Amino acid sequence: MVINASKIKIVIAMHSSLFRNGIECVLALHDNFEFSVIPVENYMHTDFNDGRISVAIVDVDMADSRGFKVIRNLKNSSPEIKIIALTGNYSDSLLLQILKAQANACLRKDVSAEELLKTIRDVAEGENPIKADMISNPNLADQVILQFQRLFEEKENQGLISCLTLREREILVYLARGLMNKQIALELRISEQTIKNHVTSILRKLNVNNRSKAATIARYKGLLTK
């Protein structure tokens, strides 16, 4: 079938037939939209690598975070697809998840037909209404900044941890658990002087000046859970 290049091609991924049918009815009234529906059983397996698809409307309220899995699948298959997330449980924490999933807009399920159509056109033209949502919500903006800070610190700490030898990482775990050099030496059955040498090397590589700061990095990196 030949597709009119002027049309906005839309894919709909929703579990609820009520909401899905409602969206289909709204879109069917306008000639400049062409839409298709992803069958529920194919949400995780459909190949979306279709350059003709412009916009995806995804229900993020589906069980098992299925909506977010669909978004990741969409983005992996075709990064240029614009994502509109639909939810009936609008909250700052959910909006933060939607932002992290790289959606372009978030709408409540009680959205008007006019607002839905406007949002579809806006994202198809390259706009990102979700950014306006973030800017208008100082609390959410603070959470986003905090997420970026944590990501930066995690990457920074990962670089530090990766420079340690396996033995040094092992000793760092003991340090974080509060053991002294003599206790660590007994646990590992090596001399206390060898432990001191390793600790000196650990502090130097992590660019910290005491055991407490080294232990903080170990806890932040999750080494104590291993």
C-alpha cells in the first residue's frame, strides 16, 4: 500500500480496548493521520524499525512496567519515533520515569480530543511538551537534577573502582564493614603489613585521605551487597 507522505503515521500501544478505541475514533475523523494498533501479545516482540512511523502513543499503566518496555523497544528499533505516554496515575515520580524513558510528552487519560491532537502534531514537528511540564514543576526539576548528579557520581566512582585490583576490592569491602587491618589480615590469612600496603594503595587510587571516605564509595557503589 502506498502511504501518503503528508500523513502522520501513528502506532498505538494500549491494553485497554476502551481507551484504544477512543483514540482510534478521534484519529479516524482526521485525514492527515494514519494509525495502527500493536496487538497485546506482540508488545514486546514487534519490530518497529519502520521509518514511516512518526508518533507512538503508549499506555504506561500496563502491568509489569510493560509500557516502559514498549517505549524502550520503540526507541531501540527507531530512535526518531516520538513518544506520547498516557497515564491515569499522573504523579511526579511517574513523570520522572517517563522523562528517563525519553518520552516526548505525557498526557492524562482524561485528556480532551483537542489536546491529544495538538500534542500529536507538536511532537511530530519536533517539540517536547514534557520539558514544559518539568519546568513548571520545581520539585520535579530538582529530582531530575539530582538524578543527573547521581549518574555523574556513579560514573565517576565506577572509574575509581575499576582501577582497583581484585584483592584491593576485597579489602575495600572489609574496610566498609568496619574491620581494622589486623582483623582483615586474619580473615584473608595474610600479613597485617600487606593489608596496610593495600589500604595505602586503595586510598591513593580512590583519591581519598581516610578509610571512612573509601568506605563511603564502597557503599555507594553497592560493593557490600555482593
